[in-house]
Amino acid sequence: MRFWIVSAFALLLSTGAAAAPLVEWTSEESAARFASSAHKADFFPLSNHFVSQDNRIYCGPASSAIVLNALRLGKREGLPQDRRPIAAEDMAWLPDGFDPFLGKYTPNNVLTAGTKSVAEVLGKPIEIEGELKKDFGLQLHQLAQVLRAHGLTVTVRVVDDGAAAAPLVEELARNLAARDDYVLVNYARKALGQTGGGHISPLAAYDRASDSFLIMDVNPNRAPWVWVGAADLIAAMRTFDTVENRGYLLISDP
């Protein structure tokens, strides 16, 4: 109990005052914010390609698949196939030579050579600062590595302790107002008053009137899509994860 209290106090000190209440996507207030938003170009392609994570660890791969499909599905040939959904024994019922699989990105096929492996994402120890340690999921730079392995252009923004919030908010808002570039955020759930640890999801919109961002949470088993105050989101990214603070990625296809 003492450890929990000390940990909670440390998180409060690192993020400032308690976060304001989150506004759920299905609420009337959410509808009003979305209607007034002038920074929601990303919402429509992201929602068209949205997938939720199917295990507790794959928020990074699920978020990566959403962005990759938003950038490329229907625009490029030869996208990778995920052959896992149909078992080999069930393939025997299909006509000879028929390939039922579609080319698209999924959480199961975005981890490739040159990225953190599936086993490492699931906890196989890796070297961190000279020691072998379990490192579940994806840190911010590891997430960038996944996207770069697929040829995307990625800008990494680590939200350092001394970083001013206003320029970060404006950079995020500009991205959300423009087409063909996207944002993935890496933040601490507890800093927003949610249960859980570190998390990754796409940002979909910004409403200047309420100064809030819409997070398309890829784990609906844990939390719905929510509007979160800009200052609270920056504070939730200004939290430590293994080797550095969390932050966000700006992503485009060259």
C-alpha cells in the first residue's frame, strides 16, 4: 500500500494538478466539440481504417496498422497479407489456387525485420542500458522504428520535462487540420485519471474552443474514445517510460 501511495504521489508531482474529466465520444458535449472543430481532417480516414487491439499489449501495432492503412490502402499495390485469420486446415475447403487474403496492414503483420520482434514486444528480454530486461509493448522510438521500417517519414517528439506546452499543441493542431499526415500519441493513462499504464493511440481531432484533443483509444475494453484537455494530454506525455519521456509521432508517406 505504501508503494502505491508513493507512486501515485510521484505521478501527481510529475503531471501537475489532477486531469479534468474526460468527455466520451458518444456524449452530446463530444458531438458539439466535433461539430465546432476546424482541425479534424485526420478523423475520417482514421475512422475508416480503425481497428482495436485484440490483446493487452498490442496498442502500438494496432495504432501503426491504422495509420499505415490510412496512408496506403487503396493507393498502393502489393500491401502485405495477414494469413492468420484462416487456419491452414480450413483453407482446404477453398477452390484450388484461390487466395482469399487481402493486402492490408494488421497488428499481426506490422512488426517486420528491423523492428522489435513479436517475442520482444510480448516480453522477451532485450538489452536496455547494458542490462537484459523485459520491455513489454513499444516505447516511442521503437514505435517510430516500426513505421520507418515500412518506409514512412516519422518525426519523434519526446515531451521533455521543461518543454513548453503551447508550441506542442499548435504543432498537433496543424497536423490534424492537414490531410495525409497523422499523429500517434504515447501517454500515461493514470495521468488522465484512467486505469492502466502507458498507452498508444491515434489523435483524430482538436477543438480550439474547448482546447481539447480527441483520442481514438485502440483498447475499447479499457476506455472509450475521449476528448482530453490539451494541457492534460501534454502532461500525460510528459511522463517517464523506461529510458526517456513519452511523446508523439508525426507521420507521413514520402
